[in-house]
Amino acid sequence: MKRTLIASALFAGTMLSAGSLDAQVSKNSGFLLNLHVAGNTIETTLEDMESDRESGGGLGLGIGYGFGETFALVINLDAASVRSDEEGEDAEDLALAHFDIGGRLNFGSTESALRPYVNAAFSGVAEGTTSENEDENVTISGAGFTVGGGLQYFFSPRLALDAGLQGSFGKFTEIQVGDQSADIDDDVKFTTARLQLGVSFHP
């Protein structure tokens, strides 16, 4: 009788463990690696002058760590090539970069394949020319704040399709020409938007 009870308990424990594994179809805890393509726009405004807008595409990389299923710390780097929407085919290509560090709140449970999220981050933004002559390159940079959100669809507990939208705003405060840099005295504000589509891996 005692052996029968022990065997039944072991069998029940095995079945419960297997059921838990089968129920887990998504995972946001632990390390995160994200690779994505992104459509970028940036609008720059100098005090009361008319704003200038550029757009283009690029690539991005995100790494992070989930402290449980709800909250994750995420670091993201996006790089893109953009050009003015108004200057036609002769417009100069500019390099646009974002560096974000912030937090993400994930919704849903591990039993769901669809996992929405919202995020916020402090961001560094830089835009500049890409001339082969480094002495002629001009770059402006500054800091801002990013808010956004997205949706993950998990093909397996570790691999997900990830689509997100990020909006950033702040001020350019420094200009660099060649190897010389100086503060920007004027009030140069920027607003950017990034539509990201890629894959996330949760090892």
C-alpha cells in the first residue's frame, strides 16, 4: 500500500511538471536579445523657424534582462541612413543613431503566445554627415526621452516575432566638426519616430 502511494505521488508530480512545461508558450524572464529593422523619421526645429524632417531605414540591436515575467531592463542601439523629405533626389544622406537605456513592462502570462509591452527610456541621439573626409564631417548630438510599446508573438517559448513603435523627443546640445566640438547655444529640438520589426530570443 505504501509503495502504491509513493508511486502515485511520483506519477502525479511528473504529470504536473509536464503540464507546466506544456503550458509555457512564452518567456520574458532572463536574458533577451533582439535584432530588428526599423523605419526612422526625425523632425528638427530651431526656435521659431520651420522644422526640417528626414526619414529612412536602418538596423537595430537590443539586449536586456527580465527580472521575472513583468519587468525587464533593456539597452537598445539603432542606426539608420536618412535624408530630407523635401530636397528631392539630390538630398544628402545623413547618419542617424539612437542609444536607449530603460525599462519594459510586459503583459500577459507564459501561457499566452501574444505578449504586449510598454517601455520608457533615456536616449542619446546623434545625426551627421557621412563624408569619407573625416575633417568635413558635421555631427549634432543631444539627449532626450523615449516612450513606446509593442507586441511579441512567440513561435516557441524562446523565440518571438517582435514589432514595436518608439517615439523620442529632446534637444541637440553639441555640434562636432571634424575633431572639434562646441556647445549649441540655440534651442534645437528634435522629435523622432521608429517603427521596428524583428525577432527576439530569450535563452
